[in-house]
Amino acid sequence: MASNMLVTTGDSFEGYGITEYLGFVSSQAILGSNFISGIAANVTDVARKDTAKLEQCREDAEEQLIKAAKKKGANAIIG
């Protein structure tokens, strides 16, 4: 994902100061409805296919989070 948005789970960025808090942002990503049944059906495949699905889901959620923050005029997401 190409973005100039600074993102951290910490409470600051070294070398940067917080000048304004713009509020809370959140995002969600949804896995296909057959994801859980797929795990139960073939545990061996979980390590391969489903790990990639989970990573894609995480990336989608992060992308939505960045869009929501930009919509508020933010240049970083902290915490």
C-alpha cells in the first residue's frame, strides 16, 4: 500500500509533534462467509491459503483506516 500516512500503534512518532487530535477513526474488513467452514474442512490448507486471506483482510482494514483518517484531514494515525 503506497501512502504517506504515518501509522503506529504507539503514542508518538520520534521527531514529530502532535499539534491537534482529530478524533477516533476505525475500520472493518469482512472475510467471506465460507472462511470458517473452510478452516474446519481442511486444517492443512489453513497455513497456506487462509493465511493469505487474513493478510489481505488486514491490509484492506488498514487501507480503510487511512482513508477515514485522511477524510478528517489527518496526516498520521497514532495508537
